[in-house]
Amino acid sequence: MNPSRNRFEKRELTTRSRGGSPVSARSAKMGSVPVRSFSLSAIVDASPERVIDFLMQLDAHRGMHPYLQSAQLVGSGVDSGDHPWWDWRIVERPALGPLRYTIRFPARMTREAETAMRGRVRAARGCWLLTATSAVAGERGTEVHETTTVTAPWPVVGYMTKHARIAHARTFAHLPAELSRTVS
């Protein structure tokens, strides 16, 4: 069997779940793939545009994100809605109990507006994280709000959600200090 043809056929079997994230046709036929979501907010002393600029730069999150080892920009473009996007190659070292392991995966960040972005991450086969982030100026500063939706097979959806929440919560906790440090 030709391995490249087999990979192509697997891609052809991709469909969309109700949440819009890709799932295999087999999973879709067997029932819905588990979906979990969580939201985080922070108040920061920076303009909404500056907040989104910073969040789009995944390579700047090292040290804030507990698992991030590296983020390399590998492509960019504009989608059909005229929104600019950037593709990243991510390397992380999450934990499974006392053991740490390395994972590599793609991520796409799309700038939907000056004060809004979305992210699409394929953390592992069949495991997707979709983020919607907005920044709005207010009386106390800029409120940054992010909702993360995790779609993964039932054996790992809890694990994926737990570690996504840990990583994003720590990043949000460090966001005010990091933005005040990097003000241009």
C-alpha cells in the first residue's frame, strides 16, 4: 500500500462536528465527539489592539505558558473573509503524572479584527482546541476574554481540557505583568 495515498484518504474522510472542529467520519457516525469548554478573563493595562498583537505572537509566550518549549512561525496568509492568519509549529512538554513528554503540533492564529482573534490548534490526532479571544477597553483597563473549546475522543477529553485550562490560566495570570513589561 502506498503510505502517502493512505494519508490522503484519511484526510478525505474528515468531516465537521456540530462544534465545527474536524473529526473523522468514523467518529461522526458513531455519535458526537465529546466537547468541553472553559472561559478565562483578565484585566490588563494596555490597549485592546496591543493585547491581541501580543497574544498573536505565540513565540512570546515562552515562560508564561507552562508547557511551551518553542513556537516557530511557518506560514501566513489571508482567509476568504479577508482576515490575516499565521501558522505556527508548536513544541510543548506536558506532564502525564510524574512523566513529561514532548508533542509537536500545528496552530493557526487568525486576526478577526483589531481587538479579536481566534485560534485553531490540533494538539494530537482527533484533539482540537478552538479559541475565541477578544479585548475591550473599560474603566479599569482592557478586559481580555477567551473561550476555549476542546474536542477530543472521550478517553482523553478530560485530560486535554485539564491541561489546556492549566496552560491558558497561567498565561492569563502572567498577561498583565508581561504586557506592562513589553509596552513599547
